[in-house]
Amino acid sequence: MRLHKEGSKIMIFTFIGLLVFNLALTPFLSGSPIIRGAFGLFSLFIFGVVVQFFRVPNRKVEIKDGQIISPADGKVVVIEKVFEDEYYKEERIQVSIFMSPFNVHINWAPLSGLVKYVKYHPGRFLVAWHPKSSTENERTTFVFENNKGSILVRQIAGFLARRIVFFVKEEDKIDKGDEFGFIKFGSRVDLLLPTNAKIKVNLDQKVIGKQTIIAEL
């Protein structure tokens, strides 16, 4: 397992900050080695949490036409029909995946094809499970399309996630399982699927990016 490049600065600044914090405490705790050791262990724990957030798992993608794979790790929190008014202007099935701070936060392409649409929207930072987060939070919308169909994916910033990163542009070719983005520190990903898609997941189900089948077209 390796660490994602998006975490380099954060990991360095976290390490330096914790080191300075512990050095600053040393004069005040010179007579309390147990307390000093406790602060040291707590700092190592915090650094470990930050490092694990940026881990890049080694996963293989099973390629099958018509299957939509999960673009993220997390838990399914929404499965419902909605009217999608940004791109399709029609009814779609929305499947939403909540990503906790302990999940891998890489986003992977759910199908192979072309990137037909990319648009960043500045916005609010409501908690990621809030119903209005899909339309009011900071977010980026993508449309991926091939001969089997077209799906819309949204990266949505949450209360903690205040930086969305994406690596693709319109008319790029993309393979299923390729990285298209990263969201830092807790967030949500929405998929807007055709109404005839066969949904293969259930509410509250934990999903694994690049591996869990979300739907079939």
C-alpha cells in the first residue's frame, strides 16, 4: 500500500505541528514522564489517523460491460428517484455513498468511456448526509458515458471536507477504476443512474471502491 500524493503537504505539516507541540510541552512536563509519554502517544495516534486517510489500496477491477462499480468506499445512505436538473433534466435514480473520515477518499471512475461534462460548484459545507448537501454544498459534477449508457457522479464536500480535487476534463477517455478525484476529510458521492438501471446495493450497505457493483445498465 502506498500513500496518495494529495496528502503530502498535510502529512508534513501535521508531523511538524505535533513535533513542535510536544517540544513546547517538554519544559512544563519534565517532572512528569508518564504525562509526557501520554501526549507523545496521543500525537502518534493523531498522525497515524491522518496518514491512514491518504492510503491507496491495491485493488484490481473486474471489467464487465454494463456494470457500474462503486466510485468510493463508504456506506449507501440514499437510494431514491429524483429529478436531475443540472445536466439530464429528467428523472434519475440517485445512489449516495457517505464517506467517513476513516474511509479511503479516492474517487474512481464507475465505468469506462468518455468524460462528457465537468463542472465545479462553490457552495456551503452542510454535513454530508444532509438532504440539501447534493445541491447546496461545494461539489463537482461529472458525466461519464459509453455505448451502454450515461451516468452522472457528484463529489460533495461535507462539514470537514473543504477541498475537492479532480484530475479529469471534458472529452478525456477514462477506464473503469481510474482515479478521477479525491475529497479530503469526510464527504459524499452521488451517482445519478438511468431509471431502468438494476440497482445491486441496499441502504446502509458498506461498499468498496473499484469492487462493489452498484448497478447494471
